[in-house]
Amino acid sequence: MKGTALSLVALMLMTTLAGCFGEDEPAPEPQLEEIRLNDLTMKGTHNSYHVKTPGIAALNPENNYTHAELNVQADRLGVRQFELDVHFIPGMGLRVYHTTLDPSSNCEGFSVCMNVLLNWSNENPEHAPLWIFVEPKNVPVVVDELDILEMIQSEIEATWPANKTITPADVQGDAADLRTAITTEGWPTLESSRGKTLFVLLDKTEIRDLYVERNPTLENQTMFAIVDENHSLASIISFVNPDSHGNRLRDASDMGFMVRTRPDEATNEAREVNYTRFEKALDTGANFITTDFPGNNLEIEYSIWLPEGPVMCNSRTAPTHCETRDIEPWGNYTPISLG
């Protein structure tokens, strides 16, 4: 009798467990590692505002390219990383153009350029985060004396909503410094970053040093700084040549830093229709593939298209369960012609 009772109890337990994990209610899958920002690879544009100036482009082939408007780059070409050269002009404020000899731009004011992208972002709130690299073009002594970095900071804060911005302090959190946060806790997740933007100071000269000296922790600052891997503010590593700096870029990627490089430079690869450098850029695990030729001119044979979509899983850092189709839909991602 006692043995019969024990058998009944065992049978009841088995039935209960079968009900929990049977065909009707399968056992829960283990929680997958979340996709983080450094698990992504995206297309960027160099001098994103640039419009070739007649005459100048003929004399200087490296300036012989024209970009679509910033919102078109984002919407049709899948660009998620932008680059704006900023000049302070007395009486005019912060202007965006290449040089005085190559001045044509598709958005002439810094706030105008930002507003074009902000409007696109508001219309597409689920996009993977945008990255805006800002390169001050005044000579360092002028930047210092006129406090142009503070002008840039103020204009970003006045234009871009704080709830749509990810700052160095947001990434650092409670960690001792930014580098520690990135190499131990990692970047924010993709899902928590959708619809937001990160700003980066694109400079490795005295201007960068001035920015870091004045803001040693980047607390209350919007822009990340490009510094060496061992610096306490290390976050983004940038070398334009993926061949000569390939090992360093790969090492930086493995450490968790965001990595930027270029598949083409001075229009050389475009004129030769040579994709070797693009392939090397992808091999580094670069998060930003920054090109002069994102696909906006069908008359040019050379153009950079990420093989899997506007933003794809990084071949070096993304977990195996990462699916590019889950990052962003293809949408209007297609070559266009400016005519």
C-alpha cells in the first residue's frame, strides 16, 4: 500500500512537470546576450555635407564628389554616421563647409545640418543610433581664444533634445572612468539607444587636447573624444587606413571600443573601382565604414554598400544570435542618382 502511494506521488510529479514543459508550454529558452552598440557595423560619410565646387573639383580630384542631403543619406543610403566640418565665422556663427577654396555645402549652418538629421530621426524613431562626428576647422589658437568648443557644445544642447542624446556620462555610469565602463560593462544596448544620437569630437590635434584638458572626465559634455586606447576617456578609436593600422583597429575592437576607418580616400579607390580597402575595413571589425561614395550617383561605378543592410551585425564582436534584419528594416535602402 505504501509503495502504491509513493508511485502515485511520483506519477503526479511527472505529470506536473510534463504540463510545465510539455508541447503546450515549452521550456523557456535561455536569455540571450543583448546586442550592444559596438556589435553593429554602419555606413558613414566623410564630409557628409560636401557638394563639389565647379572648377575646384577638376583641379583637385580628391574633392570631386557630391553627397545627397543628410536626410536622404539616412533614408535612402542607410548612412548612420555623419561628419560635419565646423568653422566659426564672425557675424555668421558656426558654418559647415570644407575649405575656403571648396566651400559648397548642402547645409551651411551647424544647427541647420543638425535639424535636418533631427527631423529625420523624429520621423523614424526606431532607427539605430546616429553618430555625428564634429571637426572644428579653425586653427587651434582661434578655437582656444574664442572658445569655439563651447560654442559647439552650446549649439548641440540648444538643437538636440537631451532625451535623444547619449553622452559620455551616460555611458560611464558609476564606473571610475569612461574606459573602465566600456571595457567592463560595455556600451549601451541597441534597444535602449534606438532613436538617439551620439556626438564625437573628430580631432587628434591640440584642439582635442584642449577639450580633454578642460573636461578631464567629460562630465556635462556632449561629445566623446578620440584618444589612445589606454587613456581614461578611451571610447572611439579612429584610423583612416585599415591596411597600415589593421592590427591596432582589430585589437581596439576586441577591447570593446568603437572603431572607425575608411574604405576610400582622396577618391583614389573610386577612380580605380578598387574594393580591396573596403574588404580590409570590414575585416578590422570597424563599426564605422566612412566613405565619400555611399551610393548616391549611379554614374559612378564605385560605391559602398554594406552587404547585409543599412546597419549590420559586426563580424568581429556581435554575438552569434545577432540578426541584421532585427537591427533595422531595409526600407528604402537603394542606390539613387542626384542627376
